[in-house]
Amino acid sequence: MIYLDNSATTLPDDSVLASFTEVNRRFFANPASLHLAGKEAELLLERSREQIKSILGMPEGEVIFTSGGTEANNLAVIGFAHAYRSRGNHIITTSIEHPAVLRSMEYLETQGFEVDYLQVDAQGVISIEELKSKLRQETILVSIMHVNNEIGAIQPIAECARMIKGQSRAVFHSDAVQSFGKLPVMLTGDGPDALTISAHKIHGLKGSGILAMRKGMIPQAINFGGGQEKELRSGTVSVADAAALAKAMRLHVANQEREDFRAWRNRIISVVERYEDVRILARDSAAPHILSLAFPKIKGEVAVNYFQENGITVSTSSACSSKNTKVSHVIEAIGVPEKYKNGVIRISFGKNNSEQHVSELERVFTGFMELLGRGKQ
């Protein structure tokens, strides 16, 4: 089976699994314990934290270990909103964020916060001018994802950072779950103030992630207990997960901006464009590892099943919403015509893919179009 659903999750790297296993054997003690074994575990935990800070170019910043991207997004959105409420109650986000951000925004609206949702164009990209018009003196938080998980649209993060920092005192958070290790993203210069990263998108382990922040950017805790992670994320910290995440980040950032991903995407686009009536979503704005296609008057599951029967794994839209019968909020936001809305599939490349896999994808796609009776242009 050729796996082309790497935006949903990735195969853990063997060396990451080995690190996880070894740390669980040798440093299994609770890092909050005062005995020697606990101190050794704490030392490795802090070493992993420092490695991650170095990778992100922010040695003076903060890294909070979480259970993954969802928890990190919740901590950033809800935590920063409550931490800076004395400055104002206005928040800005986009209409195509991951549900982990959108549901957090909906919760904050019930708490008296005012949220503005930036619209996107047909390519899935926000307008810097709209962002400028929405910023106010009482804006305390802006959360804009770097790469959309469904269509791959890349937001102009550096321009956003300059605008936000020049026009307000708001904290700028970015969900970088789909971009870290594929596109440059740092907490320095024109980068955000806070980033969300998830291990299982970069050949790490599920159930592990981080919220990384510039120095001095501290959210309010949203869970309570023993006060671990500087009282921002209570619960016994998994040292093995932290070490494995640091390992996955080191391995993945070394391979970011792979030109073969872009070449593969362009190859498939050239094949798709031979046929009538297939739409390429975010064609000109997407990250090189994501290609989203829409077929008219069929369900995406039909394509997914055909591809699977022919040895290729792809997905419909995103894994987070693939079992939901409703049309994705992202597909609605970019104005996909009605007859295409249910026929969306997502192809996403990873480090284990090859030229041979792309050639097979071309063959299977062509077979599917012939099955549908679609003529060439």
C-alpha cells in the first residue's frame, strides 16, 4: 500500500521509536520526584526542551509539552485570551482554522470575548488589508494557521506578524502543525509569538506536541493539578514523549522545503489538467506536500475507495472531519461550487514517498478518470 495521507498522520521514524523506548526504560521516573532517578529524568526533559528551543531559534523562549496540537491550540487561544483580558476582549482568527482553534473561539464568545473571523479568497488566503482593518487597540490575540490542513493554503505569516506588531499589542499565535518541517517557521524576526507543533505530523508519536512561545508570552493555565510545566499544563510529563518529539523535530527540520514534494505535486497537477471538470483547490497557494482535488457530482469516498482498491491511500478533506457528513467549513469558505463540494480528496506526501509512488498515483488517477468516463481536454 502506497501511503499518501501524511497530513492526517505519518509513520513514526524508527530512530524516534527507538529513542522513545530507550528513554522509557532508562528514565522512567517521575521528573517531579526529588530522588536521583527523578532528577535524571528531569535533566533529560529539560535537555529536550532546550533542543527544541534551539531548533526554533528561540533559546530564551518557552516550550510547554502537551498531548498534541489540539491541546496546544486550546492552551494558546483560551490561555492567552484570559491572560490578557485586562487589555481588551477582541480576538481575530480566520474562517478556515482547525476545529481546535474554532471551537476554542466559540467557547470564548460565550465568555464575553468578541471574535472577528477573517475571510479567505478562492485560494484560501486571507487579505492583509482585512487584517489591518480588523486590528484595534483592544485586540489581545490573533490566531492564524500557517498551512491549512485540508487544502494546504499558505498564509502570509511574516506579513501578518509585521502588521500585528506594528498596529497592536496583540499576541500572535500560529497553528504550525501542517507546516513545521516542510516550510520555514520560527519565533524570531517576523515570526509569530507562539507556535503549535504536533509530533505525529513529523514522523513522531501520537499524543505529543508543544506550544512554543517567545520569552514573556505566558498564557493562563486551562487545566489544574500538580502545577507541572511551570503551572501551565498540570499532569506528569512524559519524558519519553518529550525526547522523541525533540528527535523528530531535529530529523524533520533538516529535510524541510524538499523540492521533490513540489515537483511531485506539479507532476500530478499536469495529469489532472488533462481532464475536464476536475478542480484543483488552492492550486497556486498550497504547500508543496498537499494537493486537494474536487470531482463533480460524486462523493470523495468513491475516489478514496477506488484509490485504496488500487493500492494507494488518500483521504477525503481532513481526517478530523472525514467521518462528518457535512461539507467542510474550509470548502464552504473558499466558495467551491455546489456540484464539487462533496467530491473532495486530499493527497499529501511524506518523507517515505518516492518517484515510483508518484508514477503509480498518476496511473491510478488516470484509471479513475476513465472509470468515470471523463474525457481529456
